Amino acid sequence: MIIFRKLRWKNFLSTGNFFTELNLDNNSTTLIVGSNGSGKSTMLDALCFVLFGKPFRNINKGQLVNTINQKDCTVEIEFDTCNKSYKIIRGIKPNVFEIWQDGELINQDAASRDYQKILEQQILKLNYKTFTQ
């Protein structure tokens, strides 16, 4: 089971150059509610992007970067699974993809596609389609 702890992003879609941060582990379950335009879909897009490299909605990757700052789009997620703690950092302009396990960066020698396979097959044990169902 994956226990999401913290999701944060900046320069992602309409958000600016300061991190927006959600603590997802204050209770055993978390319900996200809000009025239209409050950021529920942005949060879901950020979560899918950091884990799978693409948003939940049908948005081109280039459109994810804040149009005013046009750089330094960063999304981070912290979660626990299989008695290990992970932090995933993914960004655009510059492109960043890091997987941290228990505070240590997992070897990045592999190609980005292989690095994504490690995340999906060995850590998350699910792919984008399964996650979004």
C-alpha cells in the first residue's frame, strides 16, 4: 500500500514561483473538496505528473509550465511503501527526474524511460492507466 505524505509544486499550471504544499498524512484518509477553480484538478495533475510524467487531464506537457515564469516547473511527492520512504522530484525547464529512497538518490545511470520503469514496476507496482482508474 502506498501512503502519500506530502505533495508540493511550483510554476505548475497557474501556480506561481512559491511552493504550494499539501500534507496528505494528517489523517488516515484524505478527502479533497473545494469550489470550482480552487485547484482540485491542478493537484490531481501534479500528482500524476510527478509519478508518471504526464498530467491527469489532456494537457500537453509544455502547457504545464506556468506561462508567466516559463521555467522551473517542479513537482515533488513524498510517500511510503513496502517499509521504505520515497521522494520523487520531477521538473520541466530544466528537465528533472529524481527518485530518492530513504534519503539516498537511486542510481540515475539508466535512461529516463528505464528510470520510469523502475518507479512503476519496482516501487509503485502500478502504471498510469491503473493509477487513473
